[in-house]
Amino acid sequence: MLDSLFKPRAVAIVGASTKELSIGNVIIRNLQKYGYKGKIYPLNPSAPEVCGIKAYKTLEEIPDQVDLAHVIIPSKFVPQTIEDCGKKGIKAVIINSAGFSELGEEGARLQEDFLRRGKEFGVRVFGPNCQGIINSDPELKAYCNFTFTYPDPGYVSVVALSGGVGALIMQALADLGVGQRLYASNGNACDISIPEIVRYYGEDEGTKAVILYTEGFSNPGEFLEAAREVTAKKPILAMKAGRTEQGAKAASSHTGSLAGVDIATELIFEKTGILSFTDEGEMARAAMAFATQPIPKGNHVGIITNTGGPAVIATDVLVSCGLEVPKLGEKTIEKLKESQLPEAALENPIDVVATAGGSQFRGALDVLLDEDGVDSIFINFVTAPFTDTHEVARQIVEVNRLAKKPIVCNFMTDLSQGRFQITRDILKQGGVPIYANPSDAAKALGALVKYGSLKRRDIGLPETFTDVDAAKARSIIEQARQEGRSVLSATDVYTIFDAYGIPVARWRVVANAAEAVAAAEAIGYPVVVKVDCEEIDHKSDMGGVAVNLKDAAAVNAAVDDMESRLGSFGKLRYFVQKFLPGGRELIIGATAERGLGHLVMFGLGGIYVEVLKDVSFKIAPVTRVEAGEMLSSIKTAALLDGVRGEKGIDRGAVINLIQRVSQLLNDLPMIQEMDMNPVMAFEKGVYAVDGRIRI
Amino acid sequence: MLDSLFKPRAVAIVGASTKELSIGNVIIRNLQKYGYKGKIYPLNPSAPEVCGIKAYKTLEEIPDQVDLAHVIIPSKFVPQTIEDCGKKGIKAVIINSAGFSELGEEGARLQEDFLRRGKEFGVRVFGPNCQGIINSDPELKAYCNFTFTYPDPGYVSVVALSGGVGALIMQALADLGVGQRLYASNGNACDISIPEIVRYYGEDEGTKAVILYTEGFSNPGEFLEAAREVTAKKPILAMKAGRTEQGAKAASSHTGSLAGVDIATELIFEKTGILSFTDEGEMARAAMAFATQPIPKGNHVGIITNTGGPAVIATDVLVSCGLEVPKLGEKTIEKLKESQLPEAALENPIDVVATAGGSQFRGALDVLLDEDGVDSIFINFVTAPFTDTHEVARQIVEVNRLAKKPIVCNFMTDLSQGRFQITRDILKQGGVPIYANPSDAAKALGALVKYGSLKRRDIGLPETFTDVDAAKARSIIEQARQEGRSVLSATDVYTIFDAYGIPVARWRVVANAAEAVAAAEAIGYPVVVKVDCEEIDHKSDMGGVAVNLKDAAAVNAAVDDMESRLGSFGKLRYFVQKFLPGGRELIIGATAERGLGHLVMFGLGGIYVEVLKDVSFKIAPVTRVEAGEMLSSIKTAALLDGVRGEKGIDRGAVINLIQRVSQLLNDLPMIQEMDMNPVMAFEKGVYAVDGRIRI
């Protein structure tokens, strides 16, 4: 429970200062300015009062119970202060001071020290090296923070790793007139974590939507769990910065490095239904729509405009966001005629023209409310100086109050003119989300619609295949581990695949040419022969792979050749496998992500992965729905259906294979990396042809 | 010369009205409010005065010379009024009234009528169905427009097809505090065109940058010429709406429809060095930077920040915009140490930390000004309440005044607080472009950098190959035209290719199997045989193509088979050509664009064009540099260099071929469509294997 942090009835400021340009002074003035309803106890070694409030020399002296303490003192004194806080019964501490783990070893030792004492004395730590929290509840008004934006009460709560971005978002919301509920920026986050705060926001009844800024998670698994819990109750809008490092990582063609840490965060957002943004302004503007509007039931939008060009821009952006702008039915158009001016264009967008007044806007709105094929309403409203703009605003507000369908409004005006300010205030007070240009408004509606589809999306539960032999697979890996082998042999890999029902082309491992020929005869020609030796990593480049061998002579020759060139690496074995020409090459892989389990990758093999980097990822366990999404989300997905007269591939078999891989990874978390490259896919059936597992 | 329009010394308002909510009233009040220095002559059939100004019944009555008239009367009276204007010596008319070509035939007739009379009586027409113009020149202050934003004087001029978007951009610039020079929105644009206005802005010394909004051009060639002229003198920032239709068009796999009208506009922007935007807000914010900052010499940026997270976001966006954030040299870091606080991070971004004051900011700025490896400076400046923010602003302004390198500033603050308003005003008055969040600021800098690279880019002049036989090609096309053939025969096509030095695989056209065999023997096996008959369009689907024929028997069999199945189409001929296996399939094509010449297309053939739609376009004539850009701008460009041990293709030969195609199109403008699909490209050499020309 973080109530002591977010709902403190009394706050002590350890390190209160009489100097105006100091954090220990700004925090007290912020509490005062914001109208904090609790008690403030400044601590200062010499001053009798700070900011007009009686100051104390020690925590002990404070006559009352204290819930929360700010700590703004040199880092070396912090551990003792935490202990003192515990002794005073203080349950939560915000350490604003810097000088801990971010500064190297000595700081890290201090951090460990205060954490240990915090645990011993029952004190939860927020920070260090952080801003603090805000609770806008009119009954409390706790501004335990040194920043400068004073948010109005509202329903949006913000949590940001970076104080700078947190402040930025808070300011952007304030500028848009969006009320806020809770705010937290926890810097080093050594104890109270972002997942914990997100969970608290999830439980907070006053919070209707959560905004999150992060640069990655120290414990992604913990966040995934928290996010799953909270997104079931309310929307989370999130932004992850540090995207370009990910870009650099994704540029590499190796499976392992195709899946960077940064992909993981986006994948968590996707898996848990968090709405992801790459622009902080866009996120704040979307929050304005979330704060007042219902979630659209579908992606069909009706557009009302009193000006042409902005409707073209809006259409462009809405369509780019995945919305559809459906044609209106004949009946709808007939009904529109009753209210519209003769020069109005009765299509979608409905151009009510610049001279339209309140009754034209209202008529168009009513028609779109009744139209079943429309899920949301987009309005372009330019305050034409020759119309009664207040009346137009009042009509929009009346319809908005019905809350039947979400409405966003691009409101084009000059706010330096009083009469248009009034029009703006009518819309604002009526809860209409208004934007200064069509692209911004359209993107906000796009976010609502996208969230609607995330809410409706059901990825299902992971399937459990019962025809697997988990014990056998586990024992193979245990054996390898005991023998100190991190890369499994071909025999090991294919035996594990067999144990999980992963279809592979028929294979055998043999020791020499004669055995290879016998194996090939048993398997049936043509075959592939590959050298099987841990020491040889890039078999193909080393000449350790011979494909499409059609008879005994060819097999003999291939093995002799490898023996003579590669024998120096040690005792060679040979992997003989059915050669399967003519299928579509796929690649399926997995990597372990610290604290998160595995990321599973799917793509088309060959140049598609090497040159186009065209792959998709999911976090294991991968459900049937998610596996299907992996196939359809690559850019070259059309190739899976067959082109130029080729047959399409067996999607069902691939989806099945991905799910079996997912179960294998779930059962064998010690797997660090796994590659099936290629997987050969045919019209019927799919076969892992080359496999690699690293533990 | 559009001086009568943009610099009127006297304006008549035909259709002046005493009704406040009417255009004929709003325009007069706008002129008054904005402080128009010229004379205003309202025309009204009954009122003795309008808005306190003496009104006239007819133009004749006006005692003085009039330069410009607004016409706000029912459309049917407009032609006579234009004639009256001419008689009065009025050189320019803004027709605000609607009811012309946009309303169908009758309106179009009226439009033709007034255009004819305009020409006869020397009156240039602006509109109809339009807003008007604004000239902010303090000596004139002409607000000949019915919209509501009153821009401050400045250096940015705006031209917009749509009045709504024009007003939007004007308002966005005003909100950002960006001064404006000229404004024009010309609606139906039946006489004075956007190219003409752009040219006028180009010649206007007070205009330092042009902003353009369009939804396409009625005469793209005229615009291309005007844009080429103006971009040589000053930057044009432009936005084209209606992008999603283009998306739909580009989805079709046929060459012809891959090149839609909308691609053409973007290609004109590219060819003439216009900076293209897809977001109107982003364009206005970029204009703020263009209004005050020099153009960066390169793409290396130095970042100064007093807060962590926003610098991460800025880095993401800057890198996405193509900028580099270089490491600082050791000497630079040493020099930084002299001015920075001990806890500052002396990397790039330079984190001066939240407690940094003016001297820390100044120290960092000076170092970046001196650093050769840095072309521009990005500042994150959050107004930490415990610093002297005014002093920080003053230092930034002092450095900005040096104008040595472009500076943009993400200025994070709460403007509802007076002291931060002062800080803002210091920056604003000092000409520092400031933005409310890091993404917006970074995109504005990105636009400056992109413009710098457009300015430095030299596409060169089209080459002229002298070894071509234009007359021969022209006579073939003339012959086809006389015979009423729009699709040329294979012989025609290959003869034209030969005439332009476009390399083709050896070929002959024959009449029967025996001749086919003889041709094949002469060419050398293997060969391809294709039926050559205008009636058969999709030869391949019809079984009219046989590839890789290795001997006489195969050629015989192929021809016999085609004869028996396709003979019913008429007298068949056969096209026999050397079969060239093993190359990389390319596709090169062209389509005629109304009023613009030809668009030339390049792509990889087969699935790359069919499934991935991975093609690039240029407007002919295509220079060597542009042809090179066509090759490198497709997404699968890496395949041209060879992958997986394959050899790369002969880029020089492909570039040469594209230029020869360009010259052919230039010489033969009657060509409507041309396809070479495939062109086979090898390590050495390139051959058009299948060609099609439609006239």
C-alpha cells in the first residue's frame, strides 16, 4: 500500500531551506501554493522557521504522527535519516537528493545501506535522485515535488521515470485543460517501482486513465504482470524513449540481436493492451480525449466540417490511423437535407459550409448519432466571423453530453479574441476535446479507436499440447549442462524437437561415409549432409554442408571431402537429413530476455530476414491468436499466400509449430537462444530443417 | 505583376453590407481593424454608409483610382461587375462569391463569361469562391479577406488552395509568434494561379520563406517551373493533402497505376527542392525556425539539456530525422569542464543538470559553437524553479544573436506564471525558436537540416546521348498513329529501343516455325519465343510465351503449339529472342502525366514489384544523379549489390539505361505508357527483355 506516499496527512521536509532558489525551499512553497490540507514540518539545523512555518531540529521533536518525509540532504547522511524516519514511524520517504547508484560504487553502497535500514525499520523509499509525487485530490492537495506546474483536479494519473518528461506531460495536460489525479516521478526507483505505482493507480478509483513514460524496465516481468492487471480496468497510454538504439540493434541480421531490449518493452505494451505512443505531445492530446469521451465501438467515423481543406487533412490522418470514412446511406442523406443549407455537401465528410449555424451542426450531429454505420464523430469547426459561433458550440456540447458516441473537435480560431474565447469555453466546459488543428484532432480520435480495438482483441490463453515429452527434453539439456556444453549437438536439438512434436525432416547422425550412405538409403534420396561438430559454428561457410545429394556416390564424396578438410577440428560426426526442395524458407527463433522469459521471432528466411529485416516478435507464451498475428504482421505476409502461381504455405502448421516452440521455451527456461533457420513450409506441412539451441 | 492584388492603394467592396454577420461587412471591418493605409470604397445599393464609411451605388461614382475590388454579390451579376471594374480601371478583383464552376454547368458558364470579360477589359481575377489576400507591410496593412487572424508583420508568406487550411496555418504561425508577410487563398483559382502567386512571393523581397498548401495542381508543369525558380532564391515549405487516395492507387501492381497523380506532386516537391510536410502543425513550427535561424551546414547536432528524459526523446527524434549526435572530442570535454558543475554529464547530449545557471549554459554553448564537428545546437531548457531562468535565457539569446549556428530550443515551462513568461519573452525577443516539447523542437531542427541537404544537393543536368536515332523512332510512332495502333508491335518497340541505344537481348521477328528455328540458330540457343500479336495482351497467361528453348525441336514445338491454340486471333508472328537466365529481374517503366511530361519508374521485378510495391519514381528528364537515387531509394536496394554470395548488378549500366529512357520520353512525348518488364541485370551489362509501348 502506497497510501503513506500518495495520501500523506503530514509531511516532514528533512533539509528545509530558507534560500529561495533551493529545492528544500521550493517544495515547502509548492505545498503551500497548491493548498496542502495536511501538516508541514520543516527540519532545519538552525532556522526557527522556514517559509513562515515553525521548523524543527530533529524528527523526534515533531509533536505529531508524520506519514511522509522529503529528504534533501547530502547523500552520506541519508542512511541515518532513513533509520530516524523509521523510528519516528514514518512509512514513506521521498529522497530528492542525488549521489547514489547513479554516481558509481560509493553511492551504490550508500543506497544499499539506506535500503537495508528502510527494510529494517519499515520505511518504503521513493527515489533517490527524484522529483516526488502530487495528489490533486481537493481534500488533500499534496504537492510533494519541486517542479512548477499546478495541475487542476481530474482523472488522469501520470507516472514517469524521468522527472523532466513527467513535468513536460503534466504541463502539456495543464495547457490542454486536462485535469490530473496523481503524479509520480521516482528517479533511481531503488525501492518503490514503476510497476508498483501503476498497480496503485489501477486500484485508485479517482484514476480513469494512466499515462506512463519509461526508458525501459529493470524488471520487465513485474511490469508485464502489473500492466495486465491494470489494463483490464482502465486505459494505460505509454511512451517508451530510446527507440533509436533499438533501430540500431534491429539492423543486425542475427536472430539474437534482432531482438533487443527495447523491442521487449513495446512487446509488453502490445501483449497487455497498452496504447503506445512515440510523441509525447500526441500522447497528452490523446489523454484529453480519453478523459471525457466513450470508447468507440468500431472504426467508422462520420466527419462534419464547415471548411473544406481541413476535412481533407483529417481524412488523410484518420485513414492513416486505420479508420474508415464510410459512405452515408440514402436515407441518412435524405434526413440530412432537412437541416442543411442548399450548398452543403451531403457526403462523408459532411460539409455544412462556412455559413452553417447551430441548427445545421445539430442536424448533422443528430443524423450521425442515429447512423448505425458510424462509431465516432469528428468535427472541424472554424469560427467563421459571420456565424453565431456560441450557438454552434452549445449544440456540439448538448450532443456531447448524451455521450452516445465519442466526439473530437478540431476547433480553429483565434483565442486572442474575446468572443472566440467564449466559444472555446463553452466547448471546454461541455467536455468536448478540442484541438488546434485537424491532424492533432484526428490522431487523438485515432488513439481512441485503436484503444477500442485493443480492448476488443482477445488473444486467448496459450494452448498446452499434451503429446510432448518434457522430461526427455529436460534431461537432454541437463546432460549438456553437466558436461559444460552451451551449444547443443544436432542429435540433442532434433531429439528435443521430436519430443515437442515439432516436425523435422527425417534425419540420422552417423560417424562415417559408409554409415552416411546407409542412413541416406533408409531416409530416401535426395539428402543433405552436414558436419556435426560443436567446434564448427558457421558450417555452411566452412564447407560443412552438402545439399541435394542424389545417390550413394554423392554422399560418399561429400563425407570424404568434409573429413579431409575439417577433420583437424576433431572427431567429426555427420548429420544426414532428407532434402526438401521447393518450399518457402521461414525462420523461427527465440531469445531469453532478462526478467521476462523469451521473445519468439518469426520471419521469411533468406534475403527477407537478411536484407529486409522483415520479422515479427512476441513474448512467450504465444497464443494461437498471437501466432497468427506474427504471420500476418510481417511486411511480406502476402508471400505466405503464394504469388505468381505458387501455392500458399500451410499457415495452420506454422502457427502450430510456433505454439509448440512457445511451450518448449516455457518448459525449458534455461534455453538462451534457439534458431530454426530455415523452416521449410509447403502447401501441406512444415519442417524445421536446421536447428540450433544454446543454453 | 500582381501588385494591384497584393499592394492595393484603394479597395472597392462590391456588395458591402451593413449586416454584421455577413462577408460584405466583415471584410470592411477587417480592413479597418488591421489598420489599412489605403482607401476603402463600399458599394451598396441603398445604405449611405457602411461601417462608418461613405458608400457608393456604382463603381463609376467613386471619385478616385481603385486598384482592387472585392466582389460579394450573387454569381449571376458577377460578369457585368467584372466588366464595370475594367471600365473603372481596376486591375484586380477578388471574387469571394461562390456559385461558379464548383456548382456545375451553369456556374461554369458564368465563370467563362466573367473570365472573357476580364481578359477583354484587363482585369485579373482572384478566386472565385475564395477568401482573399493579406499584406502585413506596416506601410499598407491590407486585410482583403474575411477570416479572423490578424498576423504581425514578418517574413513568412502563405499561399493555400483551401481557405480553411490557409487560415489554420496563419493562426498557427500567429500562435507561435511568427510574423507573416503575404497571405493568399484563391479558391477556384480560375485565373490567378498558385504558381503565379508562388512566383510573386519569390520576387517579393520581404518574403524570406514560403508556405504552401495544396491538394494537387491543375497545371503541374507550370508549378514545377515556378517552384524551380523560387526555390533557387528562398525555401518553400509545402504540404499536399489527399495522400490516402495516392495510397490506394499505389496499391495496384500495374506500372501505370503505380504512378498516380498524387505521386506527381510529391515528385515535383522533390525535384525542385521543396521541403515536404504531412502535418500542418509541424510545418508551421518548422517555419518558426526558418524565420530566424541560419541553415545548418551539415547534420551533426550538439545537444545541451538541463533535464535527462527530454534529451532522450530529442535524440530519438533527431536521429529519426537523419541527424547525428556525434561524440565530443577530448579537448572539447576538457574545455567544458571549465564551465560545468561537477555533476554535469560531459557527453553529447551535454547534461548541464537542473541546477545549471546562465554561465553553465553559456559555457556549453560556446564550446559547441567552436566545435567543428557540430553544425547545429539543440537546447532542452526546463525552467527549474531554483535557478535564475532569466539569466539562462539571456545567455542563449546572446549566442543566438551571433547567428553562427542554428539553435532551436525546447522550452519547458508553465506560462501561466509571470516569471516564466518573462523568461519566454527574453527568448522570443531574442529570436530563439522555442517549442513546448522536445519532439516538436527536434522535428523543427530536422526540417532545417533536411532543407540544408536539399540546398546542397545538385541533381545536375540531364545528359544528352548523341548516338540515338530520334528520327527513326519518331517515324515508327507516326506510322503506328496513322494506322490507328495505340499498342506498338514488338518489332516497333525493339527498333525504338535499338534507336536509343537501349540494350536488348538479340531478337528477330518471324512468321512461322521454320523461320523461328533459323532465327534461333542465328541468335544462338537458348531462346525465348513469344507470340507477337496486338490482339493478345497478356501473352504469358495466354500461353504465348515459351522460355529456355534449347534446340530446334523445342522451338518448332513451341511455335506449333501457339499456332494451334492462338491462331484464331489472326495472323500470328513470333518474337524470337536470346534467353538470358541468372540475372536479377528489374522493371523500368514510364507513364505520361497530364501537364507534366513523364514519370519514370524503377524497381526490382517479380514479387518485389507485385507484392512489396517497392518502386521509385522520378519526373523526366532524369539526370544521372536522380537515376542513381532511384536505384538507392528502393527498400530492397541492398539486393542490387548482391547478397548470399551473388554478384551485384551493373549499376552504371542501369543508370545509363534509365537516362536513355528519359531522353526517349523527352523526344517522344506522345508515348503514354512504356514498360520494360523485366530488364535483366548482370554483373556486367543489362538487357531489356520484354518491352511494351502505348501511344
